[in-house]
Amino acid sequence: MRSDFRLDQLLSRFGYCSRSQARGWLKAGRVLVDGKPAREPDQRVAPEAVLVDGQPVEQPHGLLVVFHKPPGCVCSRDEREGRSVFDLVPARWSARNPEITSIGRLDRDTTGVLLLTDQGELVQRWTSPRHKVPKVYEAQLDQDPPAELVATLAAGTLRLEGEQQPCAPAVLEILGDARVRLTLTEGRFHQVKRMFAAHGRLVMSLHRSQFGDYRLDGLAPGEWRVVPLPG
């Protein structure tokens, strides 16, 4: 991350306003540098020296957010798909450059932990099966799965319909009353639903309770928490 910016570039980079709008923000006294009103948009500054509307520049070294995805929204920016998770978080995050994106996706009706970031390296690292990042799902099925499915998933021999490569080994816990907990280290298209469908079970509801080291820890649906970037 660069240690200094032109002031108009900084305001644009972190989603406050466009570079062409920056002079107006300065004229209105909305930007302070070292405690003094900024005057010139081409002034070079360190983010830590800047206050915008009295607040420090938000997460200048990168943004990572734990978001509790509610049902009925998608992880896409395609307006044709309906309400998006990006409609539920500050618009400034989508105006950052690069803009925030989700690390992997959850289906429209799936709830739980969704990580959002503007760090492309994190997206690549945490979505690659090679890194074996655990993701924990709680599912309500239409009926208990067969007991032998525990061993099948642990062995990594389950093949999804239409795919030749078997799923990576996974941990299945049968909790009773058709409830299960499933830990995966990959994220194929509709994977959880397809895994149970392969054994004649329908997923009635699905919730992701953990992604790597990140949990909801009390976040209500639609709420979020900004967390430190990993070292």
C-alpha cells in the first residue's frame, strides 16, 4: 500500500468522492490535513494525516469485513438478480478502488458468515482449495442422512452429478432431528445442496457459521464488523 497520495486521489481511492469533486469538498472545509483545512487537491498526503468530515480515512491499508448475510439477497452486483449484499453495506465501500467484493459466494437463500474485502490477494488465497480454508455449514434436511455418509465424505470419494473430480474430504456431524453440521475446504457451485442431493436428501435451510477463523459472534442478519487484515 502506498504511503502517500495526491489528496484528490486519496478521496477517490477510498470512496469519498470523485477526483473532479475533490475541490468542492476542500472548499466546503470537509477535509483536514494535520488538523488544518486542506486547500489544494494536488497536495501530497499520508492517509493517517487526513480527516474527512472529522473522521480518519477508513481502513487505508485495506478493508476486511465480516458480514451476516440475511436470506433473500445475492452476492452479485447484477441488478437483474435483485437485492444484493452490497446494497446493505456502506456505498462508500463499493466506491473504493478497488471496490469491495465477497470472498466466495452464498446462495440467495443461504445465511451466515460472508467475508467482504478490497484485497484481491485475500480473495484468491481464501477461495483456492489448495489452501484448505475450512468453512462450516449448519443445515436442516428433510430427513436424517444415512449414517454411512459420514465415512463417504471423510474419505473424499463423493462425486457430484456431472463432475469427474470427487469432492475433497469433508467432516459431517449428524446432530439429530435431520440437522447436520458440515465442514468443507472447497466451494463448488451449490456444493452442500448437491452433496446431500446425491444421497436423496433435500436441504431445507442452510447457514454458514464459520469461514476460516471468522464467526458471526453476535452479529444480527444484515450487520457487519470491520476486522483487522491478517498478518
